[in-house]
Amino acid sequence: MSVLRFSTEATAANGTGAKTNLNEATIVYCHSTAADQTVTIYTTATNNAAGNVVIASFTIGDEGTLVFSKERTHGVAAGSANVKFSGVASVGG
């Protein structure tokens, strides 16, 4: 069994296309309470949303949970506030 130590409180993406950088977390815990939610990892090179570049996106299902890694400078977004994110400080046994 792995134990996750969280570094941030759970945060929602607060609606369609809303973004959060999760305090520059490199490991992110993601949980959805609705079906077929799209999660996107993007660059945050500029403060202009139009300047962000999508790196990857995936769909997470109802009551789905996923842990993924990203670069410190990359942000994440979800298609609705039904997806919650938390930064993970460490993974251990």
C-alpha cells in the first residue's frame, strides 16, 4: 500500500476551463465526482490564457481517482468544478 502525503488543500478548477497551478506541485492527486471530465496539463509561460500550450489531456470518469506527474511550471485545468486536485508532497509505504 502506498501512502500519499498532500502538500496542498484540495482545490477545484471552478468551472469550464478554470486553471490552477497547485503551488508548483510535481505530483498531483486528481478526483472526479462526475462522469467524463477532461483534465488538461498546460504550460504557464505567460499570464495570458491564450498563450498557454496544451501538453496533455485525459478523461477521468465518475468517482475516478488518478495520480499524475507534471513539471513545476505546468498548470492543470478541468472541464468543471466536479474535479478536485491536491498537490502530493511524497509517496511512501
